[in-house]
Amino acid sequence: MTGERFKTRDFGNVFRLIYSEKQCTRQQISAKLGISLPTVTHNLNLLEESGLIYNAGAQQATGGRKAHMFQCIANARLALGIDITRHHLSLVLINMNLDILCKKRFRCTFEDSHAYFENLRNEIEQLLSESQTDPGKLLGIGISMPVIINRDQKSISYATVINLSGNIYERMASHIPYPFLLFNDANSAGLAESWFSDSSETITYLFLGSSVGGAYMTGRQIQNGANRRAGEFGHMCIVPGGAPCYCGQKGCLDAYCSAKVLSDFTDENLSVFFEELKKGNNPGYIKIFNQYMDHLAIAVKNLRMCYDSDIVLGGSVGPYMADYINEFRKKVSSLNPFEQNGDYVRVCHYQTEAAAVGAAIYYINEFIEDL
């Protein structure tokens, strides 16, 4: 880690500027931060000594002395993200550029047990070993789950999708020898999408996984709400008195638009469902998917009315919607009294690894902000 003697305001500000701009010259840093060139040079030297930036060479110029560009060393610090679902486990190692250096996803039924957590520890150690990760560069581990997390990022206020004990953090801590915190899966996925888009615009992320959730993002900030339940879109009622939801109510979006609504027809294999759907030989699958999109369109229209932002379709279903996005936009547009097209609806960038990446981003962001 960076020594305390480096922890000056200018040191952190210079690094954050280079990080946000991707590359900068001394002159650009001086102008944008309003500090002298000698001060800039001093801090650039410290950043290079600490292994956080490097001199990327001379900038292209038409004449005169060429200015040198400075860039961040992406692999100077790393973070590990883990996504735990009812039936799968995903691990993702990312660097400060959010590049995925190593990942693993496999079927693994969740159990609040010693055996499960010991297996989790083994998978962590194996991934770090295979990627030849220097433990000194690992900032921490973010673990996302389909639960509502309290502000301490260690305790859980609501969990029904998976069954957890009250002291889940302590139980996991006895197996995981690295700093770690807990995160809501939908919020984490939304955060990953927001960082990837690198935009100050607001987006509404709709998580269509084994459960339905989401996040409302302002820039790179999640709006959690007073009780950290903002974005629980899965429990909006779209069919009063309709199908039962796991929460105990009826007609919730989750009951109509979770991935299970589709994958239950193909032994919980979502990819098989969409493979069969593409063939177009099964009228039953076509009918099911059209009903799915009809219900999803109601939800997206309501979210557009509430937030007036772009709507990103994510989770495990989101990537598959790319092949049907034009058809789906027409469905949404037909419900919207203000707009004639649905261009504000788009498909997520990340696929199965979104929640894991988002959980890991916490540690990347913390490091950058605390410099």
C-alpha cells in the first residue's frame, strides 16, 4: 500500500485526475488542478515510485517539445468480486480499469454451512493462485447476494431468496482470510453497468435474474433510499391479485419476469430456453416469451414514468434481450403516452458477471477516493 508520506491532497488529486482522464500531461494536470508544475512533477514522481502510474511516452505533436503522457497502472491494485445465487457461484478478478483478469462460474447450490463456505474459500484461493495474484495488491472481496444489506455491509435485513443465518458475516469470516463486505446483487450489477458506461447521466437498472430487483443510479452513485430498499422493483404489483410471489404478496413483477419464469421450462437452463426460442419450432415457448415481454413492458413503462431515465435490462435475462430489443421497444412505446419510440431501453453490457464486478468495484472506488 502507499506509504503515509504520500498521502497528501495533491497526491490523491493528481492520481484521480489521471485515472478519470485516462492519460494526462504535466501541463494538463497543472491547468486542471490549479497547482504549479513543480508540485505536479513532485507528485508524479511519488506516484511513479509507488507503482501507481507510468510515463506512457511523448504525446503526438506537430512541432516544438513533445509533452509526456502519464497513465495509471491498471494492475497496481486488484479486487475480487463474488456473486452467490441459489444455484450458482461466480468469481471475478478485476483491475482498476475494471478489466476482468480471471473469472469462474459454475453450478453450486447455496447452503449456509461449513462445507459451502470452505468450498468458497478453496475457490478463492484457487482463482488467486491461477491468476498469480500478488496478495499485497488485493484490496478486498465484495460478495453479492440476493438479499437486502444493512449500512454496515455485514448484516442482512431481509432474505427470502436464499436462507441465511443472522451471523452470516461472522460465519463467512472464519473461512475467508481477506477483507470482505456484503452487497445486494441487483445494486452491484447496476453499479457495474454505471461504471462501464462512465456517464454522469441517470440510469435505471432492471435486474432480471433468479429474482427481480434493480438500482437507480445517479452517475456512479446508487440511490439506496431511507431503508436501503430502493430498487426493489421485483415487488411492484403489475397484476393485482395475480400470481403469488415469494414475498407473500400476489401480482409482483418477480412472479412474472424473473429468469425462472423462462428457465423452469428447460430444467433451469436459460440458454436452452433461448436456443429453442430462436429455432421458432415451439409455439409454447413463443407464447411464454411474448407474455414475458408484455409484463416486462408494463414494468419498464412504469419505471420510465417514475425516473424519466434510460432503462437498462440486466441480470441473466438482459443479454438475451439483445435479439428482441426492437420488438420489445415497440411494446414499451405502445404503453407510453409521451414518446413514440423506446430508444431509452437498452441491453446491459455485462452478462453473468455483472453483480460480481459491481461488488468488487467497491474496493476499487474506495482505494481511489482514499488516496
